[in-house]
Amino acid sequence: MSETIIHGRRRLLRNAAMTIAAAELVKSGSADVQSSKRNAASVSPIKPGTNTSFSSLKQIDAGLLNVGYAEAGPANGPSVILLQGWPYDIYSYVDVAPLLAAAGYRVIVPYLRGFGSTRFLSKETIRNGQQSAVALDIIALMDALKIQKPIIGGFDWGGRTADIIAVLWPERCKALVSVSGYLIPSPQSNKTPLPPKAELQWWYQFYFATERGRIGYEKYRRDFNKLIWQLASPKWNFDDATFDRSAASFENPDHVSIVIHNYRWRLGLAEGEPKYDEFEKRLAEFPVITVPAITLEGDANGAPHADASSFAKKFSGKYAHRIIKSGIGHNLPQEAPQAFAQAVIDVDRY
């Protein structure tokens, strides 16, 4: 038998075996196959700013709030909750959400208390911006939506909230994506002065500590927040339409009260509520995050942030830190949506 015929038969048998194996995989419809599709090597490329709206905006009563949120992706997909920062809103994830939805995830992006269409259910509820109160809002939302253990991602206030859920309720957090790493503070630790250059970066915190600052933020919140965007992301050339979409959420009737209380509470200048004392006591011990985690940092983040080496030991589970380059600032999900979505998909593999 000629060598050509032998090689031809071998090739035919090999191709037949591969076809049978592929058919068996398709036939099985196993979770492993579905997972491999979801956890593809990379998300689809996307130009930041491609999307300008969400496909679905909803409202639901959850805990103390009627929460406004965007939802994308299949209702039976694995859940991802993405949390905004200040002074931003859910539009930080307007490009991230469809990327994850296309990968098979159910994506929930809620307005935090004091933002957008989220409202307090009672006018008697204290307009409290302390960190554990905000985290409990998200736990209540998860309960209302019957989501047991999502991947949670966030930046700024949202990153802090995600970190808090991961340490206080690890059974409710499958994995974590946090911009700027470990963000849990305490009023006691914040009493320690920082070097002058570091203090300068927190200028607005001192401004908010005064009555002049509260009145100024009420009057100029739009201009104020646009300035923060520019300072925090000095290389992000966002247009007016992009800012305007988020600026609408600052017209929430409780926005100023929540923001001012948040920053005054951090400096020990405003009281929290006693019902949150036990949570804050635990957070003041700076507990380690045990769930799988990926932390991200933009290479042009103009907002105050720590070096990754200072918080690496705060993650005891499988962990990675990534620097996202090309002039990416503080609003990393909106400036680099592909990198953020990829981190969510990758941490799901952990």
C-alpha cells in the first residue's frame, strides 16, 4: 500500500473521530460546555462610548429603597452585579453590560441610594451615606431579585461596597472585581493625617465638611461633578452628551444629603446609625477578602488611590492585579469596558 494512501486513511480516521467527539459534546449540552462558551478567551472588542442606553430599566422595592436598575442578558444566566461610584452612575457600565450579556450573564446595574431613580420608601428614613448602609442596600436588592451569589464588581463607592459584601457576607459573593483594590476605611483610621500632597487630593472631602461646602454642592453639583470627572480621569476626553446622561442622576432629591453624609461620616464629623455599629466594628478591623478577586487600576487614575503592593495581602483567595494602560482614569468601566468585562469573565473561572 502506498504511503499516500496510508496517510489519507489516517487523516480520514482522525477527522471522523474529531467529528464524533464534537457531536457528543453538542449532544451532551453539559454545564461544562456552556461554561466554556461563556468563559471564552476574550470578550468582543468594543469602542468605549459605543452604547448610549440600556435595553431595560426597572424598579423594585428592596429593603429601605425602591431601587432603579438596568438589567441585561438572559434571566437564567449566572448573575453579575455592577456598582457605580461617585460622582458617576449606572452609565459607567453602559458598554460593559452588553458585553457580559452577550457572554451569557444576567447583569444587574443598580442606582445607589441618592442617585437616579432610586428612592427611599419612607420620608422618615435617615439619609445615611455610611458604607455599611450602602452595602446592605445591595444585599436587600439581591434578596428582592432572588439572586443568591453573584459576581460583584465596582469602582469608587461601588468598589468599596463590593469589598464590604465580600468580607461581611462572603456566602453572597461568588467573586469580586474591584477597581483600586481594597477600599474599606473607618472613621477612626481616617483621623490619621496624611502627607500634604495626599491631603490635597482629598480637597473636596474637607469642602464637604463645611456648611459652605454643602450649600456649594447643592448649588453647583453639575459643575462640581464635571470637575471631578476631569481631575479623576485627566486623559478621558468625554463629550457633553456622555456627562449629561450621568448628570441627570444627580438630580435625585436625596443626592446631596447622601453625598455630604458619606464624606462627613468618613471623617468622624457625622454620626452613623446604631443599627450599623456591629458591621462598622467588624470593618474597622480591616478583614481579609477570601473570595476570588481581580483588582484593576488605570494607568492615568487622577483620584486618590493606593499602590497595589499596599493591599495585596488583603486578598487571601485566588487573586490578580491588572494595570489597564492607554491613559485610563478613575472611571475604568466606562473608559475601558472591554478590560473590565474581561476581568469579570476571568474571575468567574477562579
